[in-house]
Amino acid sequence: MTKKELINTVAEKANLPKYVAADAVSATTDALTEALARGEKVLLPGFGVFETKTYPAHEGFNPKSKEPVLVQESRRVIFRNARALKNAVAK
């Protein structure tokens, strides 16, 4: 599903004009991004949890030259789905 398809679906399900649904979808993604950038956990009951995880620096290797390379510490977004979402997808 693309962002445009999501906006159309939200507009249809909420009986909203498309421009209002587009603003709502954009505001939602902006709010999620800002909260995750601050290191906050975002809990959406019945859907799941978005959170960040810090991966420590470690030594890796260049697959082409096989030389050791230092991989710097990084933060990544992880998602854990709720049981309701898991069950809905499994059906």
C-alpha cells in the first residue's frame, strides 16, 4: 500500500475529504518520527509498538576485501506487532 492508497482508504473509512485525510496521515507519520527521534516508545494498542534500539560499535569486515572495518554505534527502529494484528494477518 502506498501513501496515496493509505490516504484514500482513510478518507473513505472516516468519511473525510482526501485533503483532510492527507493532513491526518502526514501529521501521524510526523508525530511518530519525532517521538522515535527523541527515543520514545510509540504504543498503538491492537497494532503494535515502535521503538528504537541502540546497536553497539563492533568490528565487521569488508566483504569484498575481507579487511576488518569498525562499524559505528547506530540506532534503529524496531516494530513489535500486537497479538490482534498478528491474528488478523494470520487469518
